[in-house]
Amino acid sequence: MSRSASKLKKAAVMAILALGLGVAVAACGSGGGDDDDSGSGDSTIRFAFSPDPAWNWIEDQGILAEMEEESGITIKRFETEDEYAAFAGGHADIVSTGTYETPVLEAETGVSTVTIGKFNRAQDIAVSDPANNYETFDDLPEGCKVGVESFQGSSLVWQALIADMHGRELAQGSDDLQMAVTDFEVTPELVVKGDLCAGLTAMTTSIPYLMDESVHVMYDGQNASQLYEQEYVPGHEGMNSNNFVTLESWYSEHPEEVAFFLEVWDVAMQEWKENRDEIIEGDPENFGYTSDEELKFVQDYYENTYDNFLDTVYLDPEWIEGEMGVNQILRDAEIVPADAPDPIYVCIDPETGEESCRFPES
């Protein structure tokens, strides 16, 4: 079956990760960084993360350096588009993964993680040719090709949503909806040319096509996070593409580092809210615009259409319960086993830095 083919590829990738994670448990469980054993009280958090405008801002403004000096804790960030590989190879203590990615990682490796914080929601949109009047994936003809950035990542949750909402199969080599790996940047062009019947992309990689309406955003313009909220947990601000995740072994041994890391990111998120237009204007590479007209489009999009940055990094019980519903959708779509346990989520009190809730309860 085509779903089995997809699973075989996924298992092969995760088998490689499992080998690396065995090293990571040993490496990360013994200390938080290069300075942990110096006896000085200082420590280093190894953090793997793709380029991010909020982080760049607190670095450029000197905010991060000031907080590090006051705390005696340093965050050593490795900029990478492949956080999983850094985590698996034992080169990072904290990484960013999507809510829909962590259960897959755990199911395929047997390694326990802890999600300590939230950052931003998924922003992938599904686009099609306006002439075809495709409003949902249920409208797509059997056998057509759908552009996805990879067989992992955000593709997983779209597979699950499409299966649950429409009973359709989006998979590699499927007789129904075939996954075709394409860069987000070229997906709109391939849709316009007719090479794809639809494709997953993002606002920041589709600006000219969205501005001239040469592609149509399906689901009434909603992205995956908004669909999850609408269909499953009304009022929930989530289904995140970026949560902050550690190995359970590292988390239990580094409460001060966890508290500091979250404090830093909460400041970064507040800075984003207060200086969003300025941050966007100073970072065309991350936001994908090439002209003043496109800059205004992006700023207006974040202001009036969708801002995927959440208000705080700190988790609370209500948010965790809403977000954990993603796990069941993945189980129902057979992306993870039916008996796969929920990953661990924790609330960290911003005043004390101590754990104040844990799901599932131990």
C-alpha cells in the first residue's frame, strides 16, 4: 500500500535518528554544556534552531547578552534548518519541533522528550489554481500530485487532517493524492503551470502569487493551525510548528537552565509583539519580500490576517490539553501507532522557574 511505502521511508529516517539519539542521551545527560563541570556555576545551553527574526532581534539589540551576563548562563545557538539531526547527533540540549513531529520522533525511537515551551503556530497554507475551484483536498481528483516540502515535518499533520476530515490519503506513491516533494518557494509556480493540482507553501514563500491572486488559498484562506482550531478545539491558539523540546534526561538535571531559556524566549516574544513592523522591515530574508510593496503586504498580513507568534513561551494546562489532541489525529491516521503514548508537556512557573504541571500526569 502507498501508506506503507511512506512509513518505510519514515522508518528509515528515524532509524538513523535512533542511533544518534543513543549518543545524545549519554552526551546530554551528563551536563548542559562545555562549562558545566568547571565548578564556576556558569553553564551553557546548546540550542539548535533555524534562522528566526525574534531571536535575531534580541541578539542585535544586546538583550540576550545582558540576560546571559546577569544569569551566568549562556545559550550557544547553532543555526540550522535540520534541528532533528543536531538533536539526534548529541549536539544540542534544546531543539524546536512541531507538535505533530514530536510523537513521531518518540514512536520511532522510543526516546522520551519533554516539551517545555511554545513559540509559534503552523503557517502552511494549501494553494491551488483559482480556475479549478478546488476549495478543499476533498475536491482534488484522484491520482493528482500535491506539492509538499518533505515527507516529514508539516506534511505529517496535513496527511492526518486530510485523512480525518475527508477520508482521503495523501502519501508517497498513493493512488489517491500523490505527495511530490517541492520547495515551498517553487510550489506556487508549479501550481500555476499545472504541474501540481495543489501544493503546501507559506505566505512568505508565495508573496507575488498571493498579491496578484494567481493562486487560491484553499479552506477559505485558513492554514493547518486554523483548521485544527476550527475543526477540533475551538478557541485554541495552537497546533504549533515550533515548540521547545529537550530529552527527558537533560530536562530533569537542568532546572535552572530550563527556567533561563524560557525567560529569554518570553522576552523575545514580547519584543516581537512590540516591534513587529520594525523587525519585519529589517529582515527581508526571513520574510521573503523584495520590494516596498511586498513589505507592506507582509506587515499587513501579520497585522490583519495571521500572526503565528504566540503571546508567551510558558505552557498552561488548558493550552496543553488542547494541543495534545493532535496526537490522536496522528494515531487515527496511522502516522504513529494506536498505542503511542502522549509526549510529556510541562508548565514552568515564570516567577519561580519550577515545574507547576505535567501532562500526562506521572
